[in-house]
Amino acid sequence: MDDWQTLHSATRLGVLDAPYPLRYLSTDDGVDLGRLVHAAGLPLPNEPTPTLSACIDWAFAALQGDYGRLLDACSFVIETRSGLLGAIVVVKQANTVEILQLAVDQAFQQQHFERALLSAALNGLAQARYPQVQVRVLANSSQAHFFTNHGFMLAEDVNDASTSNHD
């Protein structure tokens, strides 16, 4: 069984360089979001290889608030004429802000779409005055490497960094 880990990052304003226009994620995007997550080949918690139906069910549940309140001003999609090319879903549960999913169609991965979506979300969170965000990823996965390459750290590493900054 693969281990999931939670990574943390401070939110921040940055330069947004998106190759396609971004728009806010809508609660009407359920089917398209589910198809995108499936096409991206991403695991879901407790389902390492989810079916299309499971991905669509997950998307509707996420958009309806089953995993926390959707922060729609911090959740974005990149849309083309043929559908969603990428999406980032950000929710708030109690005092925790979480990136629930960052998905880019496999045909467009490694082309800076992930970075554009993450930058847009971090900008939105910083503007909304959320100081920190977390994401759950499979340990040693391509998503774990992506997020750590973009400033996310394990919780214990975040605590170590903040302690050493005060010494």
C-alpha cells in the first residue's frame, strides 16, 4: 500500500504566466473535472487506480463540499475548446486550507500548466489572506516531486525551518 504524505507551503503572490486563459472552477464543472482527473491518471485516496465513474463521483463530491468548502476564488481551470486541460481544486476545512487536486491532462503534462495553476491558486490564497496551504500526495510520486520543487515541505520540515529562523 502506498503512503500518502501531507506537504505544506506558505501562500505567496507571484508572477502568473499562463499559456491559456484561466477561469474560476465552477460547481457546474463536475463531469469535466472528473474526466480530467481520470485522464490525468491521478490516484484518489483509497483508490490508487480509480475508474472514470469514481473520478466523476469524486469531482461532484468535491464541488458540493464533501471534502471542505470549495474556495472558488482560489480554484482554477484551464479550458480549451475540447474541454478542461487542467484544474486546481482548493478547499477549506475548519482552519486548514488544502489543495484537493491538481490535475493536467497527460498529453499536456510537463508544459508549465501545473505551475500556472499552482501560481494562480497561491496568488488567490495570498490575496484572501490565507497564510498557508497543504496538499496530500503519494510519497515519492511525480506530484510529490512537483510540489516539493515548488516550495512545499513536510510538516516536520516546516517546523524545523521556522524554529531555525528564530534562533
